[in-house]
Amino acid sequence: MDFYALSKLNGTVVFYMGLENLSNIVSGFMKNEKSPDTPCAVISHGGYPDQVVVASSLENILKDIEGKNIKSPSLIVIGDVVKLRSRLNFFENKSLFGKNIVVTRARAQASSLVSALKDHGANVIEVPAIEIKQINIELLSKEINNLQKYSHIIFTSTNAVKIFMDNLLKIKDVRSLGNIKIFAIGDGTAAKLMEYGIKADFVPSSFVAETLFEEIKDFLKHSDKILMPRALKSRSFLKDKLSEICETVEVFIYDTVIGTIGEYEKEILKNKIDYITFTSSSTVENFIKLIDSETLENIRNARIISIGPITTKTAENNGLNVYKQSEIYNIENLINTILNDLEK
């Protein structure tokens, strides 16, 4: 390499994948009378949550990167542009930069949570503890063909909305819901309905079955008939209480089955975990089944964030200490719970 020519350049010199040759690079510049005070930086894993940057000078860079966990792939930057690091360093100033956060939600559901955490700089470790499996579709189709007999439909999750609506649209269209009151537990569920052009008639003030029941019971009549398409493992509370007032038909249209965990994720989970998020009782129970005792002990040292009281109770019943619970039981506030914790 022509270090003489490179040393005479007034601009910036960048070496890709040059970490193993850093001593040769430094020596080459110094021998060709490049000022030892020339700014120099090494960037390891640039643009990733485990990014490490060491800014120094040509003379001191070899000494300064010692013990700094600098690994390949790395960039070596030589020139005055390194002086701008303090002004341009937005990435490492993100709220969750360097934090390892485990997401246990089903992969198909996790995109909004994962994207938001990554936008805040987190290193997200996806361990989908559950997978969504449609069931009883013939029975669902039968009820869809008899929607006229229902006065209300209650949706308790985004999964229920998606499976119900996708199957409805194979047979009919949204006009078949015209005279039916639509209730949704949670603003995420209501937002999913809006994707199909349906605005929920009612969303409870707190996103749990108990609150929904308390807030609608006085408006229901004995002549009403309610359809509840929901998960197989749903709690019976809502069905039992509504049935005391009017006929309530529960159709189990999906099941949450245990997910899978790869060898890479198994190893990562043995390292330091800052936060682990649980968004349902199923994610708690299945996650525990997926990991070994060593990993479980490591997880106990992490800050466990729960989306709501039912999930919290399940975690505690399984021997986990919940660090914090979202004040409002949705994904947005789950993320805010982590962000607010770091601001303290």
C-alpha cells in the first residue's frame, strides 16, 4: 500500500475490515511523516446496538483500543472528520442504546414492538414463545353465516380480529356487521379492527375482561345475543358473567402453541439481559418451558416488564418477579415503561 501518497492527502482515509492490520496502518502513516496528532477512530460493529467507537489519535489509537471490546467487522477512520464525532453522535445517544431486551411475543405479532425498541437503539433478542394456530374454522364459518342472530361481537385480541375478519371476507363483506355492536378490549384490538374499516362501538377504560363487563353490563338486555371469537386458553370470566345476562356464544378460533428457540438465541440468553417483555400469560408459560434452568436463573436477574395484571399474576405464579407493569395495557405503554425506567 502506498502510505506515502495516503499520508499527503488532506481528506479522510477509511479502511474497511482493517483491524488486524491496524498496527501496520499506523506504522505506515507515521513512517511517512503523518502527524501523530492526526485524529483516528476505530468503529466496531458500526450501526448495530453493540457498536463500539474509540476516538483517539494516530499515535495513541493502538493503546486506547485495548480492553474496549473492539471486534471485527471494524472501520478505521483517519482524518479531521473524527473531530465531529461529538456533534454527530446521535446513535449512541438513543435511549435504549446498548440494552439487551428480550421479546417473547409471537413473531407475526412482534413487528411493532421490535421495530420501536430498535428505533430507540435496543439490541432486541426475539424468542417467540408462542405461535398462533387457527382452529375450528368450520365452526367459525357457520357462525359467520348466521351473524344476523347476534346483537354484539366482542373481540379480546388482535389475533381474534384478524382470523375472524379474514374468514368473514371469504364468505361475506363488512356490511354483514352493519347492525351488530362491536366491542374491543384494548386499543390494539380496536386498531386492528380499523384496518378492516370497522370502528369499535366500545373500548373499555381498562383493557381487561373485568372492566369490560363492569362497563357494559347495565346496557345489555336478556334478549341480546353475544358472539365471542377468541383463544382456546382464554379465561372463562367474561363468558361466565355475560351468560348470566344473555345468551353468549364462545367460539375458539385459535390456540397459542409453544414456539421454538434456536441455538443462537439459547446462547445469547445466557449473557446479560437488561429487560424481558411478556405480553400475555402464554408467553410467560411457554418461555419458561423453552429455556433450561441455567438460563432461567439468568432471566431472574433481568428486569421483567409485564403488559398487564393477568400476565403479571402468571409470571409471579411461575416464580418470576415482575419489575414493572404497564399502567395502560398495550404495546406503546409497555415500551414507555422501559423508557421511563431509564430516565430515573
